[in-house]
Amino acid sequence: MTRVISKQSGQTWFPVIGLEVHCQLRTRTKLFCGCANEFGAEPNTQVCPVCSGQPGALPVMNSRALELALRAAVALDCDVAPWSKFDRKNYFYCDLPKGYQISQFDRPYCTGGGIELASGKRIALTRIHLEDDAGKAIHDRGPDTLVDLNRAGIPLIESVTEPDLTNADEAFEYLTRLKEIFQYIGASDCDMEKGSLRCDVNISVRLEGEELRTKVELKNLNSFRNVKAAIDYEIQRQIEAWENPDETAHPVQETRLYDTNRGVTRTMRAKEDAHDYRYFPDPDLPELHVSAEQLERIRRELPELPAARRARYAEQFELSEYDASVLASEREVADYFELAVRGSGRAKETANWITNELLSARNERGPETKLEELGVSAEALAEMIELIAAGTLSKSAGRKVLAAMIETGKRAGVLVVELGLEQVQDTGQLEEWCRAALVGQDKAIADIRDGQQKAIGALIGQVMKASAGKADPAKAREILLRFVQEHG
Amino acid sequence: MRDAHGLRQSILAGERTVLDVARATLASIDERADLNAFLPVEAEPILERARELDESLARGAAEPGALFGVPVALKANLAYEGRELTCGSRILSGYRPPYTSTVVQRLLDAGALPIATTNMDEFAMGSSGENSAFAPTLNPWARDYTPGGSSSGSAASVSAGIVPLALGSDTGGSVRQPAALCGVTGFKPTFGRVSRYGLVAFGSSLDQVSPFANSVRDAELIANCISGADPMDSTCLEHAPIQPVERANLKGLRIGLPAEAFGDGLDASVRQKVEAAIEALCELGAERVPISLPHSEHAVATYYVVATAEASSNLARFDGVRFGARQEGDGSLAGMMGATRADGFGDEVKRRILLGTHVLSSGYYEAWYGRAQRVRRLIHDDYRRAFESCDVVICPTSPTPAFRLGERKADPVAMYLSDVLTVPASLAGLPALSIPCGTVSSDSGDANLPVGLQWIGPALGDESLLAAAKAFQSNTDFHLATPPLRREQAGA
Amino acid sequence: MTNENTPAVQKCAALARLQVEPEQVERLAEDFDRILDAFRGLTELDVSGVKPMTGALDLQDIVRADEPRPSLERERLLAPAPKVEDGFFAVPKTVDGDA
């Protein structure tokens, strides 16, 4: 448990933090109508009578949304309810076309579950429920507030944790893990920039042995880093506020916005007498039932999750924790890695080529790029690694070949020939380069004879240079050593 | 125009064109403008549709639909793309929906000629038509009397012979009660047999699009066209459309007579007519079965709690953002919404929104809404038990004949009690119809007013309910009575 | 004399976004009185063990396939709107959550 010692009083405070995370499900269409669930369209072009709340229009549930929501529940080890229902959450706002949100109140589709952090600490989930997203209100363009309903009706799952977190790092790690899992199972893109993941933080601080104190809700957190910064700020702010002898300065139950520019939180609205949302069962939507067979099928079809893969990579392939973690954190990368290893049989080399070369090449192209867009299949990478292992290609020439593979989409074997990078094994040619490299190197020769082996590195470098990287460095080394002995 | 079947036949036989029918209908709407049955009519699209139908017939394009050329009046809460959809409210004045309801689409598919929209209690909230934001509809039988509601204009337009068929919506009796008070047939199918897509919601778990006609046979004809599965409505059943079933006579039909529906609140003259009709039923072979629906006394309360709760949420979308008339208020968003709704909604709608908000609000939910949902099940179960011993429940549709305009307007409780005999079947989701069973003299002796006989069937028993009622009408002539002010049939 | 239902009417009017004039509040509170009194029997009935009936049907799992359907052309969507700007619905300036 994290303690925070007040600089002012020396008192020990304990932060209590819970997260509410909304993720848009990766369906083709909205939750209750056939409009496209796609980001970035012209405003109000993905809207129909249903999602614009035209009088008389009715919702019909998207089966895929339930399927993805159930995958999320199974992946997080939640208890899926045998039946659940939709409720209307009634409130007024310009981005809420029906005057109510279709959500789940007292019978969410799943409860419980959780995520284990690296420390072994488990962050428990209270529940996950399905609901439809609101539209978007834009306040900074002209004298009016402008409303775009493209987002209205997009399926969301809201996952709510128990107040189990005690510091900003745990929140950051929890979000990272949640995102990995949801991306892995294809439930959500979890892209905060596009708003497909949104996180609200409930936070309070208390003294040892105390009940919970007043809770504050933080909103407008548009990156994991901001979540972290806002929590750190808010813990300090609340401690100082509690320690203020003036009681009117104490924290109040409210919603605060994080101001990214100034790095502070500020009051958005005080919770009047808590909202009265008048939830009641939506008479337009029949109950949802989930059978044991359906759940079993989803469980069976679920991919191996990132935590399990990390552990397996470390054990089965003897990868470093770092490599295992990098490779396992994205499903596409992990699947690619495993396929490449199946081809090459060389896990460590494969891991190095992916983490050092392919991922940086991908990142250079921008955050959206997928590994497969580089045009190097896992089989092709495996072939290249085999060429190196067989001595056909040097490691440095390998880098050139891989770059050319990305550029041209050709296979390594073809490029080695085209680029003339095939490693030269021919002894006559190698001897010629070595002899040339030794000319005028009497000092180095003497050093090597004295047992200073590292002086040979410079000589091998000369050979590689002369051969334009095609010489087999191991063979060149043998020949150089033989010549040095023969020299005297 | 009284007979939809006959009208279609005469068109197909070349005795008249659809355009003739359209013109005659528009003319009679004008002539009976005194009734306020219709909201402002846009003639051109109707004539255009009539011409298209005539052309398609001349071309011999396809098998003419079951409602070919038949004018059908639409309650002003059914979306028809491009046509004004006001729901009898100021808040929607000028609103033209960008889509068409399933039922109107099916009418079009059946070759029908949808006619202008009919007047109604605002958002279907009312039992007299007096809550229309425009004008109260008058009863064709006696113009000082209400036609009932909320589908007031649809009932009056069929009663007055302006159209042979009309669609209304029945939430707690909004088709059956005006059918009774106007002396026509009104049929509410089992909840879920007709799509609600495009019917502006009042009480979503109760609303059902329901037809008016001058005979059960015509009601069945249009019910067959509009019913059936709809992927756009999750609460619409997979069942096939309502099929016509014939029944030669009423021998052995067990009619359940609920003691609760024949209690003290029943007008003596209504009682007399209903009992005479029951006698007629028995002469045709039906057998009386005394039954009890013990939770009936709570039906009105249950209904108003459930319906207003749902309405308070359904009407939240009228906020001045995306459609309808906007009032700026104090210039803030909340102020704009508050002013728009204050100005746009009438008193009864406000009363029900507030009541519905109250029964759902924290601290009152369990006492009112939560309880009403449970009592609803008790009412539902009463019927299930009753149908173990009878085939159809027979009772009056309304405890009184038509009442005078203004008589109950000031007293919401008295108005709500007008629905006492229709809300139980609504809560249970059962098919029910009201057919005429004679007329009675008004208290002051100045008018003859129709009395309605209500038939309630078991869930999904729409076909056999209609078959029995058809058999009754083929042996009686109650349904042939017409109001004294009625003009002669157009074009006949 | 203030009706005991006056605060309830005021609270509900705020929740339901209905501007109600003070004299209307009193009248509505009296209506509440009469209506709720007429419905009182409902609150006295024994309903223990009765499962709530939320709809007229016992339907479940009515879903559709995740297949796109055409959206409305923007002109048709925006045509009925009281105020439109640049392809958006325009409303009085507000900050998030402040409605």
C-alpha cells in the first residue's frame, strides 16, 4: 500500500483510487442501428433515424457488440450474468439524442474479474456493462455549441474497478494491461487520441484506519500519462486541502477537469444533490441471455493473453523479460514472432531482429502502421535468419537485406544475389583481402603475437571494408591469425 | 365510403379510378371539416399517389395489393417520410420525418392510398381528443360530444364515412374506446404482432398500432397487411401476419363475463345494451362463463404509472436540438430546452411527464413504478387463469357512452377512469376489439350515442378473436348503424 | 397554502426540463394530490414474491447482425433542425455536462 507523507505535517496519507474506463467496441456498426462505427467521418454523416432519436425510431441490438463484450468479460475473468437487461439512464444534454442513454443498471452483463499487475497485486473489477455512446459537443468553434452525432450510438463497455489502486503508477499499469488485453481480443482499439478509450478517475485520500473520505472524480484525461500526472497532482492537492485548518477549503464531492497545459485539476461542477437518472428497464429491448455453451465457445476461441505469453516466452524461449514483454504486448507482433520462430528455430535471433529492426522500421512509419504493412512475412524473416545462421550472409549484410526486403518486398535469398551480398567463402579471395589488410600493420602483428587478441578486430574490419561486407568474418579471422603466425 | 373490400373490388372492376376515390375523399374531408377529424391536408401528394396507382393498374404491373386504392387515414403519430408528423402537439409543428414507419410502408406495399393525418390527443395522451394542440375532434353522432381518444380523428373519420379505414394507436384503449364512442370497429392486436417502428412512442410496452373500420372483416383485412415480423422493432414477434380465419357460427364459444367489469361504475344504459348483445351471442350458440379478474381495480393506477413513466423518458427527445419548434428561453442550453418544452407541450402532457418522472425518481421508484410492474403481472396472470375456462372475455368497452366536450377535461382522475375497461387488456398485452352493439339516448335526450362491446382474446389469439367477432357481425346488424349527420357515400 | 406535493413537482420539473410557472406548480401539485390519492390502492397491495413485468412479451435475445445499413443523407437529417451550422446541429453555448 502506497503511503504519502505530508511535507507539511508529516502525517501519513493513503490514496484510494478507482478507475472507470469506457472502451468503444470494434464493431462495424453502432450498438442499436446499422450506421458505421468509424472514426473521422464528416460530421453528421453516420447518423440515421435511430441514433439521432427521431420520434418513433427503435433500437435493435448488435449481436457482434455482445460477442466482443463477452470476450472482454472472459478475458478479464468476470462472472457473466446468465441474463441481463438494458436500462434507460435519463438526463438531458445536447449530445444525447434520445434524452436517455441506453445502459445497464442493476443487471450488468458481467461482474467481478480483475487484472493482475506485475507486482502480483490484483486490481479487482466491480463490473462491466454495455451502453451506447453519446454524440460530440464542440464548444470552441464560434458562438454556438455544435453537435455531431456520428459517435452517438457507438457501443461502449464501461469497466469499473474497485477502489483498489493506491498510486498513479498502478493506474498507469492497469490501463496498459487493460488496453493490451482489449486489443488482443479484438474488442477495442483503445486509442485515447480517437476517444475509443476514455478514463475517469475516482480518488480520495485517508489517514490510517479511517473510513473513506470525500471522493473526487477526475475527467478530461486524454492520455495514460495525463492520468498519471492528474492522480499525482490530485493526491497532493487533497492532502493539502485536508490539512488546511480552514474547513471550507477541504475537498468536496465534485468533478474536476485536468488542465493539460497547467498540469492542475480544476472544478468542473459540484455534484448538486447527486443526479437522479431515473433508471428503468428499456421497454424497447428484450432481455439478453448468455448460455454456458456460448461462454465456453468464447473461452475456447480466445487467444492466449499477453500475460501468459510473456511468461511462456521467458521460459520456453529463454528471452529476457524486456524482449518477452515487447513481443507479447501486441498480438500481431507476438503472433508474427511465433510464426518466425517456427520457421527459423532461433528464438533469440528472431526476437532481436523483430525488436531492433522491424519494430523501429514500423515506428518510423507512424503509430498507425501494422507490422504486416512492412511487407516482410514471418516466413521471409525466418529465411533471412537461416541464411545468416548458414553463413551465407553476415549480420551487417543482413541489416541491408532486411531494409531491402521492406523496400522491395522481395525474399532474402533473391536480394542477397541481387545486391551481391552473398558472403564470400572462397579461400583464395579471402587470403588476398587478408594479405592486403596486413600490409604496413607491423605494430598490430606484434601486438597479436604478444597475445593482445583485440588488435585483430581492427584487421578484420579492414577485410570487411575491402570486401564490401561480403567476407565471412570468422573465416577472415582464421586466415589472419595463420598469416600473423607465418609472418615472422 | 364504408366498405374497404367493396371499394377495392369496384376499382379493380373499373367502376372508378383511384383518383376518383382520392378526390372524393378529399372533398368529404373538406365537407366534414366541422369535425376537426383531420389535421391540415396536403392534397397534391395524395393525388399523385392515386395517379401512380391508376397507372400501375393500367399497366397491369403487378397483382393489385390487398388494399389497392383504398384510402386509409393515419393518426398523426405514424411517420411517413416527408409528411408533417405533429402528434397533435405544437412541439412538433412543421416536423417532417426523414423516414417511413413500417406500418405505413406496408400500407403502401399493399397498394393503399394513405390519406392525411388525423387529429389526436397530444402524444396520444387523452381519452376525449380535447388534448389536441389544434382543436378538439367532434363526435359524428353528436357534435357536442367527444369522440373519445386519443385516436379521435381516426375514429371520427371512419364513423363519418370519410374513409373506410384508419390507423390509430392503442396504448390503454386509444383505439377501442373512441371506436366504441363513435360506433365503429376498433381492433388492437396482441402486443408485438404489429411493428412499432415509426409509431411515435407514448408507453412503449403498451403502444400498438391498431385499425378502425366499419366491420371486423375490414379491420382484419388491414390488420393482415400491417402485421408480421419486423427486424426494425425488437419487440415485434416473429409470427406470420394475422390471417383471416372463418368461423361458421358461435356454437360452443365460451364467453367469459368478468364480474368486475359489470360493477357499480357501469352506466345503466350501457349495461342494458351490452347484456342484450350477450344475449344475442348466446342465441347464436355462445355459452356464458362467469369469471373473475380480481386485480382489475388496480388496472387504472397500474396503467397510469407504467405509461407515464415510459412517456416521461420517451418524450425527453423533444428538446429543441434536432427537430421541432425551439424557444430560446434565457439563452442557455438548459434554458432553451426548458422553454422549448414548456411552450411546446400542453397541460396534460406536462402533467404526465411530471407524474412519470415522479414515479421513477429516487425514493419513489419502488413504491410506484416497481410496484406497478408487479401488479401488472398479477393482472396478466388473472387473464391467463380466466382463459383456462373461456375462449373470449366479453365486457363493455367504455363504462359510459360518449361524454360531453369539456365534461371531464378539468378532472384528470375522472378522465383517467374513462379507460377502466380497456387498460387491463393493454397491460396484459392481449388482442382486443370493440364493435358497436347499439345506441342509447344521451342523458338529456338530445342524441343517440353508440355503445361498444369489447372482446378480449388470449395472447396471440388474434385470428380466432376476429373470426368469432366476424361471425357475430354476420348475424347481427349493430355495425351497420351510421350517425345521423353522416353524408351519403361518396361516389356511390 | 403550499401543497405537500409542491417540492416533488418542482423537483420533477427540473429533472424533466420543463419550465413551470409558479402558479402552475400549485395547480400541478393539486393534480398530483388527487391522482396519487386515487392510485393509493396500488401501494397497499401485497406484491411480495411477484416478478416485475417489464414488457407485454417474454422475448429475449432479439439481435441483428453487425451489418452496415445506409445512414441518412446529412441534408435530410439536418432539415428538421431549428438551427444548423456548417453541418452541425447548433445549440446555445454550453460547457460539457452543464445542462
